[in-house]
Amino acid sequence: MDVSPSSVSSPNQYHYIPVGLDSYLMVDLISISFVKSLGLSPCTRPKHQHVEPVLEGVGQTQPKTYGFFHLRLCITDHWNHSLVFICPFLAVDCNACDSQILLGRPLLKDFKINLLNDIDLWEFNQKPKVTKISAHQFAQEISSTTCVFEVRTIFRPCDDNTDPWEDENDFPIDLSNVPEWLCQKFRDFFNTYNADRLAPH
């Protein structure tokens, strides 16, 4: 995640740090030592109507709070989808070894963030749009420089004593439609001489 003061004007003011996600937390938190390192002051504007909630820590303790700070964040999920936003964070004391920023349930819900706890990742809840078109329309939309390849399996189940990988004809494989630069770049793959040989193990 990239984080910066909400009034950032220089790219040098951005900081890349890991962020914690907590679906049980009802307010977004930030380390007081981290905001001090940015030289920020807590928000005092009455129009924002910030109300500091009472936090419950381990052993029924009440951690000390230091007011709300506004920061601009850019978060990126494991599909490399990003979102930039400005958000108020309540500053608290944090262990330097822990996440310096914690995003709570309200923000996770507003931005439709899914937690993938089994693989320790997260992603935005996005529904891909799929449009079905005809083959004729597809042929019209692709550019003249587009290369379209067909992938087919050549494996056939064993029939009598025939080799399932043996080609039915002895004609050489036609690679005339494969661009020359592609054959050069992946010469091992397009080598017809070694096509029927197993790779070394």
C-alpha cells in the first residue's frame, strides 16, 4: 500500500508499507509513531465531526488514542487492482513489528474487499462482464495484425498396439503460419525434430 498525507504534492511524500485488514474492527487505525514520522497534526475541523470511540484492548484495557489523521492511500489487491482514496484514521500506540495501518469493517464493506484468509490474500469484489458475440463480429473486431492460435490436443487413447502419440500421417508439421520471430524466440518448442521426444527428467 502507498500512503501519504491527504494534501500530498510531491511523489517523495509517498510511503510503501504493508497494511492490516481486520473485519472485526469498527474504526480504521494508524500508528501514532508513523503519523509523527510524517509530520502530521490531528484533524480539528468541526465539520468532520470526528468522535473518538472507546477502544477495548487485551485484558479489558482501554488503549490511548491521539485523534484522527487524514491520509491518502492507494491499496492494491493480489490481482493488481488499485484504489486511491482519502480516509480518516484514529491514531493509537502500535508495536513497531505490527501493521502500522489497520483497515476496519466499514471500509472493507464500502470498498467491497474480500478477505481470502485461507491463502492470506485479499481482493476487490469485482464481477467481470462477459459479452457473447458472433464469430462474424469477432472477425470484424480483431485487427489485421492480431495473431490467433488454435490449441488442440493430439493425445488419443490406446487402440490395439498403436502408439497414442504417433501421428496418423507422415507429413511434416506445417509451421508456415507461425511468425518467424515467434519460432526463433521459442525454437525449442517449435522444433519439429524433437516434437516426439520426451523432455529430460
